[in-house]
Amino acid sequence: MDVVVKAVPGEKEWLLIDLLGRSMGVIRTTDSGQVHVEPDGKATATMTGMRCGPFASLDEALAMIETHTRGVCRRESDGAQSAADGGPAATVETSTDMPENASAEPR
């Protein structure tokens, strides 16, 4: 499942949105710097059994989401308009790298 990660201006949190514009939850950073994933909506079932924190960084939390959902998290760049708002989402992929000859299929 692919996820768009959108920063909330002025906050230490990021919205998780699926490619159809539906909320999947939020990622929050505590005052102590710990990062926690809070699944919401249909993502609650999708992320059942996933460790939701604490993580040392946003990238570590996104890597956990990618591993658990077997998808890609894309950070929406600053000033980009999301697909849910009627415009294209400018994104930066943060997925973990796989060698070109590696298969995503289990053997």
C-alpha cells in the first residue's frame, strides 16, 4: 500500500494519506524526540501487529510502515498540492533500497 506523507505546518506531525486521499493516520514527534505512528481509518486494520513506536526518526517510522504494508511512503514536498486537493502530488520516495536483481516476491 502506497502512502503520501504530508507535513503539518508549524507542528511536529505528518499526515498519512493513501493515494485516494483517505486518512491513514498521523505520525507525531514527542517533545523528547520520539516518533510514534497513530493509524486511523482503514489503516487501523492494515497496520494491525505493526510496531507503532517509539522510533528515533521519521525515516525509521516510514521504513516500518513500508515493511509492514509492503508499500512505499512518499513525502510530499513543501508547497506541493496533494492529489486529494485536485493537483499532482510532488513526492520524494523514502523506500528502502533493494538491489536491482532482488525480487520482492517471497521464495
